[in-house]
Amino acid sequence: MRPASGSAPPPRVALTVDAEHPDGSRCRAGNDERILDALGEAGVRATFFLQGRWVTAHPQLARAVAAQGHLIGNHSHHHVRMPLLSAAGLRADVLAAQGAIQEVVGVDPRPLFRTPFGTGRDDPAFDRSLARLGYRNVLWDVDGADWEADRGVGAVLERLVAGCLGGSGVRIALVHSWPDQTAAALPMMLDRLRRAGTEFVTVDRLAPDLPGPAAGTGPAAPSARCSS
């Protein structure tokens, strides 16, 4: 349905999932599968950034992500603060993850990379290092903060919905594959966004619209999105 003349366009959201080894206490077994099931039931195609070590530890899950049609990106191999690595160390880590994804999943994750913890977002030298390996650093606008152990399901849900429906343009939303809160909140989030008329897209659809690093936002700011 087209919006009425003069009305705001429908929201557009690129949902991204960082699939990695758990980094918290609230992470029951099976949350990855629950997230995949919720996306499948809602008919939403997301972008998954896969940690290389997670891929080798969970090959069936990693293959299921691709088999269900989700876009695949690289989320490093060891999930460290990438700008602290030497040039050789950064190259080795990125390529190790790329090799694991290609071998196990059969997909080349280039050009999509997401740095762990959002580090390097305002670092041109880091961007150039990634570019030499064929990658762009894809960050986010909306952070559900689902990694915080004391943040309940309702808080994660409201933060995601408000962030996705607030602001203008396409919103890139971040969740993780392991928290209990995400597995519980995601079906409700998808339903509410659908009822608000949201169009879900994958980040490759956004390439012409993605800006470079946001100047002066600092390492924890959510406004930087994709650097090149």
C-alpha cells in the first residue's frame, strides 16, 4: 500500500544479528534456533554477522542461517577489540573468520564486516585496513542492549521498537543471537513493527544510503552506521 500523498513513508529497518559465543549469564541453549524460528515465522530476512569461532563450533546452525536466506557478514574470528591488533594480527583474524564461513557455510561474507564492540568506528586507518581485505564496517543506529544481563525482555523490546520507529531514514537494528531476552522479545518486536507498516531490508540493499563514520560521536554513540 502506498502512503497517502504528503504522509510519511513507512519505516524501513535492517535487522542485524551478531552470532557469537555468549558473553553473559542469561543465555540458555537453543536461543539461536528460537531467533531463526521467529524470523522464519515472520517472513523476515535479516543480516547475520558470524563470528568465525562460533561457525566452527556450531556448523549446523551456521549453515541453517544461510539456508533460510539470511545475508551473511563477517564478525571477526576471536571477537577482540580489532583496532588494538597489529596490522598482521587484524588481517589474520579477519581472514580466519572469512575462511571458516566459506568452508562451513559456503558463502563469501565480503564486503560486510562488523567489528566487535563497535570499536574502530571513527578510525580511518582501521577502515583502510578493512578495505584492503575487501570489507566495509557495518555498524548500527538502534541497539537493543540485549547483552546487559539486568535488562529484561520488556526493556529490550521497548528500546528496539522505539529506536526502529523513531528517527528518519533506514534504521539498522542490532541484536545478538544468544541472550534469553532477545529470543523472547524478537517475535513481539517483529509483530509490532509489521503492524506499524515497517519494511524489512538487508544491509546490502542500503549500500548507496550508508554514510561514512560519524564525526565526533565517540565510541559508544549509536549513530555511526557503515564506514568505508
